[in-house]
Amino acid sequence: MQSLRAKTYLTVLPIVAAALLVSGYLSLMESSLALTRLANRHLAYKAEQLRDFLNSEWEVVESLGLAGKGEYRAAQEESFRSYAYSVLRSDTELVFALDGKGAALFRIGGLGGGGIEAGRGEEPPHRLGPGWFSERLFGEERVGIAFAFEPFGWTVGLSELRSAFFSDVDAILRANLLILVAALSCAILLSALFLRHLTGPLERLGGQIGRIARTGDLSLRAPLEYDDEIGELARRFNDLVGKLESRSLELAEANRAEREAHETAVQREAETLFLLGRISDYNDEKTGAHLARIGALSALFARVLGLGEAAEELILNSSPLHDIGKIAIPEAILLKPGKLSPEEFEAMQRHTLFGYELLRDSKSRFLAEGAAIAHSHHERWDGSGYPQGLAGEAIPLSARIVSIVDVFDALVSERPYKAAWSKEAALEHILEQGGRHFDPRLAELFAARFGEFAAAWDELRGSPRAAERDALY
């Protein structure tokens, strides 16, 4: 005849064991999946950064008509190597590139080398297609993601050692197994006298595990109620959660670093746009001050109109490209001191078309907006402008803004062929041309806020920031 204690053991212990196994397994699976997803996202984000960097660099080369020159391809390859090395965060990460036949062109990082590059022609054991892979590469078991860069015929891959990639998942597995073994051992060894004390803490511990699994809040901890096996179980569980929390913070810090790298890339894009504008302006202006003023005054106009920060940033970086088409105009016309002949003036007018054709097919929002401005900034409100004879609001707003600030800056600036006007005389001219040359609403707004525009012009004329930017070029 079975005793009550034996019946209790046979009834409660299997239930307790099953509960621990199920809760531990669910917690393990949830934690492992969450950590694996974070690692996948982190690797995919880096691969996306590498792909966007290659495409962005190539778009600039193509937009300048330099795609067929080998030295620019070599320069882009060297730039990509430098950038790829900057995104690596551990010796176990590896960036590599394969040619169309599957031969390794180079690899960066990996093998504990911290930036050591392999020579060209090194053959990997398998060819890779775009997407995720798990292969033996360069003598190591690796997981990663690859993408194609068609202009060079490359397959570019970013990978991590398989052991490093799944190290945290393996640690979770071992820790959970230890916890489950300890819990089951305690459940088997406890007697009926401690069954009452056992049930409550286990339920609270299981509830805490469930809350962490549901909410993902790794700051939660299991209560340490007793200094016994259950307390040890809670401590180990808390240690495990602490490790997960620490790893999560490390990943967050890595993401922050990646965001900063992205912001740096955006800043470099802005500098590249300014340099493109300087190319067109070089014969007229020996510094970049004119372009800096056009960009800043156009951004101020967008702010006064209440267009929002995104619109301000867009016109700030795209407006300096308004005369990019002048690079296709002969210097004899650009530098002619006297009045242009009708044929010369017709040739000069074509700089709006050249600028538009140069920029219009770019995927960059700054270059696309620059194309619209370059095409339309010589259009007039009354339709007498060029090259399309647009009138009124058919002219893009950004071009109408640049038209005003470009004329204002030209009037109040000294040129070899004219003296500088006073700001008041320039303002009077703009108001007189409202409804003819300029959008009358914008001309009135410019007059109403003229103090701000004049102060901004004075500040930009002699600002250290403008001087620093000029020194770059």
C-alpha cells in the first residue's frame, strides 16, 4: 500500500519536473531565438552598410562620367577596403570579395588577423550566391550574408565564425541545462517536510521566467527567498539573465556605433555634393563662400516657409549644385569680361540643360533635387525665362527660392565686371521684379524677413565655418 508521501512524490514530483522542463525549454528557446535574431540583424545591418557604401560611391563615379576609367575603380576598391575594415568589431568577423569565377579577390579581418588581407586569386571551397550562407570558408566554419555588386562583377560577403556567432546561444543552452538539472535534483531530494516550502518559490520563479520571456525585460530578477537549492537555482537564473542583459547592452552600443558611422557617411555625402558645386563655380569664385551662402540662405528660406527640417536639409545640400552645368560651357564664354553675343548667350543658357542631364538619373535625393534646381533656377514667374519658359507655380518651389537668393548674392557681391550693390538696393530690385522675374509671394516674404537674411549673409561672408570649408577645396 502506497503511503501518502509516496503518492505525493509520484504526483507532485513529475508535475514539478515537467513544469521546470517546459518553462526552462520555453525560456531557452525564446532567449536563443531573440539573441539569434539580434545577431542576424546586426550582421545584416553591416552588410547593408557595405552594399550602400559601394552603390553610393559608384553612383558618384557614374554621375561624373568616370565609370570607364580604371584608376577610379581602383580608388573605389581601396575606399571600400578601408570602409569595410572600419565596420569590423571583432577578430572573428570577416569581409571578403569574390570574382565572377568564385576566386577570392581579398578578405579583411578574420583568422585573428585584425585587418590582414589575403592576396588575389585565393580560391574558396564553394561559390556563394546572394543571401545567407553557412559554409566552410578559408579553412573555417562560417555563417554570414553575401550580396552581388554588379558593376565590378563581385560577390561581397560579411561573415562571422560559426562558433562565435552561436557562442551566446550555446552558453544559454549549457546554463539552462545546469539550472534544469539542479531543479530536478532538488525536487527529487526534497522530502514532504519541505514540499510546502518548495512549491511557492518554484511557482514564483516560473512566473518570473514567463514574465521575462513575454516582456523581454532583462532587468527583472528572481527573488532570493531561501538559502538552499531553490535559492541557488534563482541565483543561477539571475546570473544567466544578467549575462543576457549585458550582452543586450553590448549589442545596443554596437548599434549606436553603427548609427554614428551612418551619420558620418551622410556628412561625407554632403561634402561631396558641395565639392560638385565648387567644380561648377570654380571659374567664377575662387572660394566656396558663394555656394555656402546659397545653401544657407536657401535653407533659411525653407525654415521661414515652415517646410520642416527635412526640406531644409534637402535644399541646403542640393542648392549649391544649381550651376553644375557650367562645367560643360567653354571657358572663353564663362570668363568673357564683356557682354555675350547672342550665340554665346544661347550657349550659356544650355548650362541649365547640362546640369539637369548630369544629375537627373541619380538615386540620391540630394542629386535629384539638385537636378530640378539646375534645370529651373533661370525660369521667370512671368514665363520669360529659360530653358522651358515655365511660369508661376509650374516652376519648382526650390528653384524659385534659389533664383531669389542667387540674384541677391550676386548683386551684393563684388565681381571683376561690377561693384557690389548695397543690400537695400538689391532688396528694392527683388521687390520690383516680384511678379515678373520672381515669385511675388516669396519676394514679399524675403522683404518681410530681410533682417534675418541680411544678418545671415553677413555672418556667412566672414564666418570661420565658411573659411574652414573653403580650405578643404
